[in-house]
Amino acid sequence: MKLAYLGPENSFSYQAANAVQTDEELIAFPSIPLCMDALKRKLVDYAIIPIENSLEGSVHASVDRLYEQNDYQVQAEIILPIHQQLIGYDGKNIQKILSHPQALAQCQKFLETNYPNVQLEAVQSTTAAIEAVVKHPKLKIAAIGSKQAARAYQVPIIAENIQDNAYNQTRFWILGKKDFTPTQLTFLEKRLTLYVTLPSNLPGALHKVLAAFAWRDINLSKIESRPQKTKLGEYFFIIDLEYTQDAKRYQYAIEELQVLGCQVQQIGIYPIYQLD
Amino acid sequence: MKLAYLGPENSFSYQAANAVQTDEELIAFPSIPLCMDALKRKLVDYAIIPIENSLEGSVHASVDRLYEQNDYQVQAEIILPIHQQLIGYDGKNIQKILSHPQALAQCQKFLETNYPNVQLEAVQSTTAAIEAVVKHPKLKIAAIGSKQAARAYQVPIIAENIQDNAYNQTRFWILGKKDFTPTQLTFLEKRLTLYVTLPSNLPGALHKVLAAFAWRDINLSKIESRPQKTKLGEYFFIIDLEYTQDAKRYQYAIEELQVLGCQVQQIGIYPIYQLD
């Protein structure tokens, strides 16, 4: 079985992919859309993509690409704790700090406090940032990335666990056409994710949508609006529901939304696993 | 009166700031947080910051910084149409394209179709990207930015209006302590924005919050969840309401939410203006 992930090796996506199962062949792709394209074109059986970080929120490149496609569904969610390190050869004279935009954002307060005048540069991945440090050991640059990556490239850690909040986690989704059961991970709970587009001519439409779940005792764990990319003010809603009731209740709730005039896209019913 | 904006000159923020009123002194700051800090430290009277783009969604650096502060409120909203251009000296042999991350994201499909193997680099602003092109005319790099900036720097436009959707607009908020009335702009409507944190022990809490508005015939124009940056699954909600009813109705609705156990932060009651 082949599993696409957001490369290069030693990225957080690689850590999540690697932890899931050992007998998968892991294939790196340079962007999230290319991971998803590989799945669509049947080059791989599954793709693992980052969905949400507890500090930065949703990964738009991921959630937006799932809108209006029916090729595959979410088969599992993996929650990975994220610890960011400041990595480089010389901690005293740093002139530029490189990392993935999400990693820079996760360490925003640390950087503002400790390196207010240092130039920040967004690059493709945390690994690409560390590679730049390795390639130019005489330049006064540092990278933000994982402990594993620092170890793999044998570059010293200047400052440990620099993310703004100790409780930093990322949700990853495993996409595919068939069930996916990771081994040796802690099962947390089951979830149903829907993308819902409201009818434009129904006042209080979102309130009515939530009512369809509330009176059935179906709990929302998250709701988020994303632009439909048509014009300002037109959104679709990403709705995460705890999957604890009888399957028919969810089916009836979805049918009720459709009768209201909503477009409902089922993104997946999937188990959630926690990595340590 | 002094107005802070996200510099440098010729940025989209500059365009919006410039269109608002001609007798303001415009002062550039290098980041959104620094614009807001300038306002807090009374270096300026107002700050104009980008809030949401119709393709990319909310600007997290802006909306997250408004959470849990009471120094100032939204005094006006300006809607600016955004047209992105591919700018450079040589359109045939481009090896790298630079721009602000939001601009790169807005042109994602154009870049994937026309420049699938070209390296993309995120820089601080669209203007910084064009400056890099000007500074290194012999390097095979191009920038994404506005027509105005291309004209100001006298760099040719390689491809016009390359944003993925013709209907690309950005909302800007003018923050301050006093009313702000721009001249010569088209008034659209009035809005109230609230940040609401739900009590953790109330099942169907969001449904109850929306009920408080729905039965009062108060229409939502937007709802969005943002992470509280504590742990996964804890959010606050940004709620935009059409401000068409009697002021008391909103006041009673807010009091009802507080009785439910919600924390409610009033971000502003403000007029919305459209730029052509």
C-alpha cells in the first residue's frame, strides 16, 4: 500500500505518516494539492494531509481542496503533538530565520520577543529551512523545525520548544477510498464531517441547520465557515459532529438539511487516533 | 490625523488607506501587529488592517489580535477590489516567483497551470516582491502585485489579472477610538461584529446563541470559528450581524448570551463602504 505525504522526509507530515503503520510505502510530494492529486490519479492508495493546528487554525490548502470533490473520503484522523525548535549553528548573531509559514506563525510571540529585528522568511517546509542552514553553515541563518529533523541533519538546537503555546497539536486526515486502520495507536472517538452550503434565500438558515442536529442530541465539535471563492459574503460550512448516535439519526438530519435547500457533502465518518 | 497602514507604499493596504481620505497622514508599519501596536501606543489615531479576502478567507494575524483587547473598536469597513498582475522583465524564463503569501494563494490555479515547476517564494509584501525584481533585473524572477505598484516601479506586466477568480475583494477595517467618516465613498450598509466564547458545559450552545439572534430577526452575515490557542477543539466565534434593527434588540440579544454563560466582546458597530 502506498501513502502520499507532504515531504520532504522529517517533516511533521512524515512523522505522522511514519507513526501510522510501518508496512506502508511512504511517497513524498512537494505540496498538499499534489498529495491529493496523486490520490485522485491512483498513484497512491492513501494521502495524509494536515487539516488543523491548535494555534493557527485550519490549513486552508487542505480543507478547500476537499470542497466539491467526490473521489475519496476521510478514513482516519491522527492527532500529532507539535514541538518547534530553533535550529542553527550560531545562536548569537542570527540575521534571518527560515521556516514554513505555519511554523513561523506558531512561534510568533517567541520571535517578536527574542528576535524582533531579525528577518523572517517563509519557505516550502521546515525541512527545507533546515537544509538551507546545513548548506550555508557560514551564513547567519537559523531554521524552525522539529527535534527529529535537527537530529537527522545533525544541526544544534539553539532554543527548545519555542512554540507560543505548550499545547500545540496538529490534526492530520488520511484520505482514501477504503477503510484505513492504523496499528498501535490510541483510539479516541469517532466523528462525521460535513460540508454544508446554505440556500441564499432562507433567513436564519444556519440556525435551522444547527437545530436539525441539536434536537437529535447530536453534538457539534466544530463549525467553521470558508469562502466559496465566488464573492465576499458567500461561504460553505465545515461541520464536525461527534459520531455517538445511531447512524439513522445522522442520515435523517442530512435529509432534513437537503429539504431546507442545503447542499450537503459528506467528507467522512472516521475514527480519531492520538499520537504521544 | 495619523493613519497606520501595512506598508510599504503601493501595497493594497496603502491603496485602501489612500482612497479613504486625502488629509490623513499615512504612516507605514512593516506588519499588521505593529500597525495595531502603534494604535495602542497612541502613535497614530487610526489603523487600517486587512480582515478578509474573498478567495483566501480571514486574515488571521488581524482577527486573532482583536481577541481580548479593549483599546479600540472598528470604526469603518472598506471593501477594495483586488487585481493581481504577474510583473517582471522577462516572461519566458522565469525561475522564481515572489509575493506575499496571500497573493500567491490568490493566484494558485494560474501558477499551477502556467508555472508548475517554478519555485514560489513568500515575502513580506507584494511591494517587497517587486522591489526584489527591480534590484536584480538580470535574475530570472518575477513578482505578483498590483497594477499601481508595477507602474510606480516601472516594471512591465507579464500577465494581467491572474487571480483565480475575477471577483476578488478584500475587506479592510479602520480601527480607532473615535468615529471615522471617509469622504466620497459609496456607503453600503451597517454592521455589528461580536466575538463570542461559548460556555463549555452547555450542550448545543452555538444553536442557542444563534436562536437569540434568529427570533429577533437579526440576520447573520458571517460566522467563523477561530482557535482560542489553548488546545484543539476550543474556539471563539466571530459573528457579523446586519445592523438594521433597533439598537435595544442587539443589546438584549447580547445580554441573553451573557446569561447563557457566553463571553461577548463587542468589536464594533460600523458603516461599510465600497471602493470602485
